[in-house]
Amino acid sequence: MNTITHTNSISDTFSRSMVAMTSPETRELLHLGREQGWNCNLLGQAPFPEEPVRVHDWLIVPAHLDSSNIPDKALQRVRSIYANGLRPKGFVVVHEAPKLLAAPGEPQAGNLRMSIINPQVRSALRFTSLVVAGGAAVVTAISGLAILALAGLTFAALLLVPTALVMGVTILDPILIAVTEDGYWIEIDRWAA
């Protein structure tokens, strides 16, 4: 079975079973999205965050605190929601945020400082680094053709990656989500950053 189709059918089954437990406002919002042809998904239930929150590799930011650009298509969907008399508790923008990046408000990792190291040790470290660098240069020169061949094969392999897979990765970030009064999270739109 096609993995994407299987994932969508699991998501649809989950969404249908959750919709039965939701408020009329949540059902109306899902109905509006499907009626408009949006890919609205009921993601689950959780409280509305008052400030940015990191969950694994995702940064969840209340939309009014988010400084990223939201595309016109997503803003039009928000206008449509309000034009139809629906009033979610709020909107959040979810960004992919690998843990190697500092979260907003956290300092970036600084450079390693060697000022407290003894001058003789520092001199020995510099000499050792020069020896290692020289050795690396010799190894690189000797195996240069092998490295170039490997790089060429790697580049060719990257060109063979299906475009659909690459497109699927780019559309994961960010996601605009409406949070209803009863705490259900509904995907409104996603776009490539």
C-alpha cells in the first residue's frame, strides 16, 4: 500500500473519530475547511499556549507573537473563518526547530576560548594541530581521486531523489493551526518557509 495514502487514511479515520467528540464550533470549522477544499486535519486536543513552547523538534508559537511572514493564502483562510462567524480561541504557527538551534530568547552557543590555557600547553596544541593538518593534507592529496569519485557518485545519487520526496520535506514547515475554544487543534494551512 502507498505509504502516503495509508497515512492519510489513518489520519482521516482518527479525525472522524475525534470529530464526534468535539463542539459544534469545531465541527463547523472542519466542515468549512473541507467545503473550501483546504486540507484541514484535526490534530488533537491541547490547551492554547500563552508563549512559545518547544515540543521535541517543533517550536509552537502563538500567531500574535510570531514574527515570520504568513502567506496571503493562509491569511485569506483566516479571513474566511471569521467571515463565516467562527471565532477560534486563537491561532498558532508551528515551526520545525531542530535542537541544534537556540530557541528564541536563548543565547547561541559561544566559541571556545583558550585564554585560560597555559601558554606552553597552547603552543603544544598549535604544533599538534599543524601536524594533524599536514597529515590530513597528505592523505587528501593521495586519495584525492577517490574522494572526487565518491563526491561525484554522491551528487548523482542526490539528483536521483524523487522530486516529490523533496517537495514533501519542504512543505512541513511552518503550519498554521486554529485552536478552538474546546482546545482542539485544526490545521489550516502549511507552506514552505
